[in-house]
Amino acid sequence: MAHLTDIEIAQANSITHINNIAEKLNISEDHLEHYGKYKAKLPLELINEEKIKQNNLVLVTAITPTPAGEGKTTVSIGLTEGLNKIGKQATVVLREPSLGPVFGIKGGAAGGGYSQVVPMEDINLHFTGDFNAVEKANNLLSALIDNNLQSKTRNLNIDPRTILWKRVIDMNDRALRDITIGLGGTANGIPRQDGFNITPASEVMAILCMATDFEDLKKRLGDIFVGFTYDKKPIFARDLNAENAMAILLKDAIKPNLVQTLEENPAIIHGGPFANIAQGTNTIIATKMGLSLSDYVVTEAGFGADLGAEKFLNIKSAYAGLNPKCVVLVATVRALRHHGGVQKEDYNTPNLEAVKEGFKNLEKHIENIRKYNIEPVVAINAFISDSEEEINYVKATCESLGVQAVLSEGWAKGGEGTSNLAEAVVNVVENKATQYKPLYDWKSPVKEKIETIAREIYGAEGVVYDRKAELNLRRIDRLGFNDFAICMAKTQKSFSDDDKLIGRPTGFKVTVREIEIAAGAQFIIPILGKMMRMPGLPAVPASEGMTIDNDGVISGLS
């Protein structure tokens, strides 16, 4: 069983018509917008605020990640299978994968083993075209900006040196990070420096994920901050009359996508921002859709809990009025060995002493989740190399902290391997007095919000602001954006802003290099260290191991 690849498992599995999945959620066929037999979009009219308040939201996050990956999506899907196995009506709500990681090094985001969402190939590739729509809406604004620079009839007097808006493409392509455009004479525009980000890093993606309805989406698109005129007046997308045309391109992308798990349970997949540079979670609309249709919704937030979960709880939940009832912290014995100082080549070798040292990382994440008045459950995502001694140590040490740690075997066994995890989650939801509260008030001063996250979540002793960051703070104040949420851009590899400080570092300060504005998303983005918004491909990209035969059967996709 274990020797089959993820794609082989997915392809060997029978898949039911999407109408049958919709039926489980009491959705009539007439409400579905079909994309073939196995995918459909859901209309926003199905969202029911009353049901949202009654149903149960469970967030899956993880300890500080390692190069091997901890398997949050696999655990999220497995937990959903397990909840349905024990008689709960549950739906998993996830992000859409980006093509950059799919063809690069990380792989897709459709789960793994016997805890997958299908059709796996479609989900990991073009899916229903949402990423394409985000890309086109983003690049339409870019085209409108450059067109205005040379317009003789409606020139807004934009200073090209101040333009903050970049183009995007959903591919890892380092050659596009810094480019010069408009060369070749007067017919080809005004020459200026520009660059590309990867599509998940687009503010349009962040906006899509924060919008509560189509009107809100349109307003937020108009609020995108573009740059300044020569006389220092701020320019927004609405000044270019861009918001309606951008919204037209997103008219279908705003609707969540319904697919299924391997065990034919409902899965909603929608939106896909990264968590180290954006909010790292699916759309508010998708989460609310799941809660309108299911007793339990399992969702995940990217990278470690200091990034995805922090943003899910302080930004998404606070803004959307969501009430997470339990947080599942995914840990692997391999990751604990890593945080205990073990090198990559020894990740699969049992080492109890390293696990004991690495446990400090997990313990800090447990403490952090409790700061939101939420009780965590630890999911030990099982690997063949785990020793019984190491697993028992994690369970016993978690128990001494009053936290249940459960072995999660969803990769190998699907819902049968996660029933115990499901029971532990239901126990927290039904019996604990969890009452979520965000860590900070959006209306607090900007520096206070940044320092709250740095001290409380990262464990930093303080925050240092570079000169550029101080100038950015003055600009934020001048523009009246002080009440925005904080969306930290930080390495995912450490609690600190230094990716070499693994485990639970202490005695450090974080440095804010600069602070960006995403006015449409209502984020202030402090940049800690050098953050990459356009990844490059590795020496041997995953794409090189992929094949497709004459019948269209794909191999090598993961």
C-alpha cells in the first residue's frame, strides 16, 4: 500500500459525480455550476449567517516547518474523513495550490496517501481557473497604470518611480523579479523598473480571500494603493476606474469550488495566498460556505502557527466574526528531531534526545494557541521512521501540559487512521470552554500591534525598525491606514526573523526592514528580513519527473 505514489492512489480510487457530494450537503443540482463531472462552483446565496454561528470551526496548523513538510493538508483531509467516520457531518475547506510549488520543489496541495482531495490532477493544475482570473485582474491594473503614464487625455500625473504595483504570474521564475519595461521607443510606453510576483502573492488574491461578497470585492479592488503623483497625491485603483473591469474578471473566481475526498466526503477549495507573505488561508466566503452547509468545518492555515494560524486568528477570524472552537497542531517526530538540532540526512533516524530538545518548539506553539483562549489538540503525523519511544514521549509530555496528543495515520489509512484524532477534537469542541478572542485590537497603534505579535507569538524581546520602516510608518499615518490588520512577512523556518534559529529561540529581537501597504486587503505588511515574492526553481525541478501519456494520464505529480 505505502509504495504507491499519491497520484497512483488518487487515480486508482473511484470518484463519484459531484451531484452526489452536493446531495450530502443538501444542495440541489440546480444550485451547482458544473465544471465537468467532478467539480462545481457554489453560488454565494447558499451562505447562511445563522447556521455559521451554530456550527463548529476547527483550524489545523503546525509547529515551525522543516524542509520535509509536516503534512497539514493531509491531516486536515484525514481529520475530515475521521469526523465523518465517527458520525459527524464534516467538510474540509482548503486553499488552492499554486503552479509554482507544483512544478518546483514543494509539490501540490491536495493532501497525500489515503487522505487526498480529488480530482488530484485538476486541483493541482488549472482547476476552475481562479488563479488565472486573479492573475488577469492583477495584470489588467498593471496595463491600466502604464497606459495612463503616456495618456494625453486623462493623465493622472503618476510618478513612475513611486509605483508599487507589480505584475504577477503563477510560476517560479526568478528572471522576472526585477525587470525593465517600456523599452523600444515611444509606441511601447514609458521605460521604468518593474517586476513580477508569483500569483499567490498578489494583493488581488489577498482581497479575494478577505471579501465578504461581490460588492465588498469591488470596493476593495478600488482601494488598491498604486503610488503617488508628482505632487505627492496618493493614487488608488479607483482613480483609474479599474475596479469594475477587475471585478468582471473575478465574477466566477469569487464562487467557492466543491470537490470530494477519497472517501467521498465534501471538500471546498478556494483561494490560495502564501502564509509567509500574505494571510495563508482560504477565502472568508469558502469558510462561511462550509459552515453554512456542515456541522463541522476543518480548515488549515499555511506554514507554522506563528504565521498561518496567527493571521487566521488575528486577521481572518477577527474580521469575519468566525469562532474557531479547536486548533489542531500538527507535529512530526522528524520535525522535532530537526528542531532538536539533527541534520537533514538524519531526519529518519530515531533520536529521543533530539526529540526532547525539539519539543520546546511544539510547547511554544501550544502556549501561543492558548493565548487566543482556544484549546489545542496535537496531531502526531505518523511516519514509518518514528520510534514508539519518541511517540510516547511526545504524548506524555503533552499530557503533562494538559493537551491531548494523538497519533494521526491518515496518510496510510484515511479516516480509519484519524478516528482517534477526530474523537479528541470533538471532545475539545463539545466539552471545553473555548472562547476565541484575537490577540490585538485592529484599532491599536501600528507599532503596538507589531510588537504584540513579536513578543507574544515569536517570543522576541523587542522590535527594531530600520529607517525605511520608520518612513513607511509616517506614510501609513498620513494616508490614514493605522487601523489595518498586521500581516507579517517573515521566514517560515524560525520563530525569529533568522531562519537559522531553530527550536525555541530566546534573547532575540526582530528587525522590520520596511512596511508595505495592501489597502484593498486592509493589511499593513511589515517585512522582516529579505522576503521572496517570486521564488526560483530548484536545480532539478519537480517538472522534470512528470510525464503524460497519449491517453492524458499524468505521472510524477505530487
